[in-house]
Amino acid sequence: MPSLNFNSKLSGHLSCFVAYTIFGFNIIICKSLSNSHLISPECLFLIRATGASTLFWLVSLFFPKEKVERRDLIKIFFASMLGLFLTQLLFLEAITITTPLDTSIITSITPIFTMFVAAIALKEPITWKKAGGVALSFIGIVFLILNSVSLGNGAAETKPLGIIFMILNCLCFALYLGVFKPIIAKYSVMTFMKWMFLFSMIVSLPISFKELIHLNFASLPTNHLLQLGFLVLFSTFTAYFLIPVGQKVLRPTVISLYSYMQPLIATIVSILLGMDRLNWQKIVAAALVFTGVILVNKSRAKKQD
């Protein structure tokens, strides 16, 4: 029976599984908050960054102190901009003009982006099967854009701009996974994440501080306050603590494959809540995207074998 510690592959897989399960519910909750039009995406990010930064710095007091080199702080700053600031802002902007199901379908292309980033770093060749898989996934995304219409019955409308935002979101996160693995592995999860969120909070303050100080939390409905609490405590603090645990022991492409947890959970929950519904266009788009991803991953697996 393998022991569970932060440096074992078992802990890495479990951490990614839990983190991306939380991200699946995160899509639904962010959509619910955006539908209320009470908090802007920029202010919502500042709330999450401030809450998570506070939690990470407080909890770090109970962990061994770790000194970060000045040149590494610069690297962590850029990692924060790519892996947190841009990724989360693009997602929160996109969720206001996309349905949860469409959002979750698009997140499934993250492994393809991650694989290309890793291929550049590792000098891996791009095979015909890999190129064909990318083409299929691209066709699926284009098909989804061309068939983005209002679904009625309380379901939200998906706009092409929202899909573009989500594609950029996936690209930013893939770059973060592939480029910053060395600096992530160098420091403890707690040290790395407390600086990540501090930098993101500082950059977002000039954008949304005025809205935040005028936001009357007492007037917010109880369900929205509970949703905000979930976003800060679980979707931000817990999930972003768990992902670097996986990054220390797993390859970037393996981590990105856990993004398939998001469409599974988001699809089931959004349909049950009446926030979205399944139609043949979405089924075709999802089939094309997933088939393309499978082809890409089979190509890589064959090369490794």
C-alpha cells in the first residue's frame, strides 16, 4: 500500500482529481453569480484573490519559513499573471456570455495546448495523428461557435466572443503548466501560492478596488454569499493549493487531462438545474473535440511506448 505524501504520484493524482472536480462546480457557481449582475467579473476576481491570498499567508504561519530568491519572485510574478490573473479574468468574462455546457466543452482542449507547449520544451515531433487530432478539435470548436444561439427555457446565450475568451483561457493555463514547472518544483506549495495570489491581488486592486469598497455584502442574498464563500475557500484556496501538489510529481500533459472532470460535472449539474440543455449541435461539437484530444494523446502514448 503506497504511502500518501506530497511527493508521491498517488497524492498528485488525488490532488488533481479533487481540484478539477471543484472546478466543475466552479463553472456552475460562477455562472449563477454572473446571472445575478450584482458583481462584475473583475470585482469577483479581486474578492477571490484577496480571500485566497489572506488564507495562504495566514496558513503559511504554521508552515516552515522558506526564503524566496529575488530573481525567483520575478518568475513567480509572471506565473501569477499567466496562471491566475489572465486565466481567471478571461474565464469570469467568458462565463457571462457562454452557457456552462459550452464552457466545459471548450476547457477540454486544454490538454492539446499543454501538449504543444510541452512538445516545444521537449522537442517532441508533431505526428500526422497529432495534427489530425488538433484539426478535429478545431473543427469542433468552430462548429460550436457557428451554432451558438439562445436555447430558451431559462438557458443562457452563448456568444462567439465568450468562446474566444475561453480558448485564450485554456491557452494561458497550458502555458502556465508547461513553462513554470521548474519554479513550481523549487518551492513548497504554500510558499509558491501565497506569492502567486499576492501578486494577482496587487495587480487587480487598481481595476476593481472602488467597486469592492462600495459593494454592500449585507444586501447580497444568502445563496450568493454562500457561493462567494465556496469560490474563495474551495474553488480558489483549496483547488489552487492542490494543483501545485500534482505539478510537482506529474507531467503537465497528465495534469491537463484532469480537465475532463469539468465537462462531466458541469454538464450534469447545469442540465439538472435548468441552466443549459443538450442538443445535437453540442453533442457533435463535443464528439469532435474529444475525438481530436484522444487522437493527440494516442499519438503521444505510442511514441512513449
